[in-house]
Amino acid sequence: MRKSVPLSSVYQLLEPGPVVMVTASCDGKDNVMTLSWHMMIDFEPPVLGCVISNRNYTFDMIKKTKECVINIPTADLIKKVVGIGNISGKKINKFKKFDLLKESGEKVQVPLLSECYSSLECKVIDMTMALKYNIFILQVVKAWIRPRKKRALMIHHCGKGKFVIDGKIVKLLSKKK
């Protein structure tokens, strides 16, 4: 038996990967936002697609500077991740409010989040879909990892305030190309 799902809930079925925190910087002001709508597009060099609503303060910052950092938090940061996602940085300094530690980027003029497991410095390489679909195409120009833990547990958004934390790893053989 099958059950019809409202089209407004489709995103909950296709959750793409871990929740990330995007940092941006423009005109001397830094911002951070929570994001779960992203996808890999190419592998070498790594190219990502990110959906950032044009109603978000970060949208205009990235549009203007053409750079950002994708920071990948671990499950222990879930309260900060959700809190950051629930307010705008237009009038509130989220770095102060959530006591976030910053590091300088090497290839971009955008802060990296020290608490996150990984940070990907990105340059916008295509904005043709940004105005119509809010999709930025980003190339990762520098990648960092902070291996403080043997295996970092990631956060996945399931919609409507529900999250899943990574679980058991299953390893199966695959053909190498």
C-alpha cells in the first residue's frame, strides 16, 4: 500500500547530505547560516551546488563577493546549528551570540569555523541560476579537516524540526575507475 505525500514535503525524502554552516563576509561584516540543500556536481576540481534563498542575508553577501566557506559541523554542535538557522544575521552578530570561533581562510576572505570538523573554502564559478532558482555553483579551492575525533558524526535535516545523526558505517566493495 502507498500513501500520497504533499509536494511541499518532497525535500524531506531527498535530504542530500550533512547539514552545513555557510560563512560569508562582505563590507567588513561576517555572517553564518545553516544550510542543508547542497549537492556535489563534480569531483576534480570539487564543484558544489548550494541553494541559498534570496531572502537570506548570506545570499547578497555571496552574490557580491563571490566567495564563501562551507563548514561541516559535528553532532555535538546541533544546538548551535539549529539556533543559527533560526535567526537572521542582518541585525544580529551570530558569531557573538553563539560564541563561534573564527579562523582566517587561505584562499578566500571569509572566516572558517574552528569548531567544525571540516571547512571548504569556495569561490562562486556560476551564478546563472542564482537569480531564478537561488542556486550558486561553487568550486572548492581549499579543503580543511580537523580530525579531533576518530569518526565525526554528522547532522542530517529531515524537515520540520527533525534531524538524524549518522549511524553505523557499512563498507562494501566497489569497482575503482
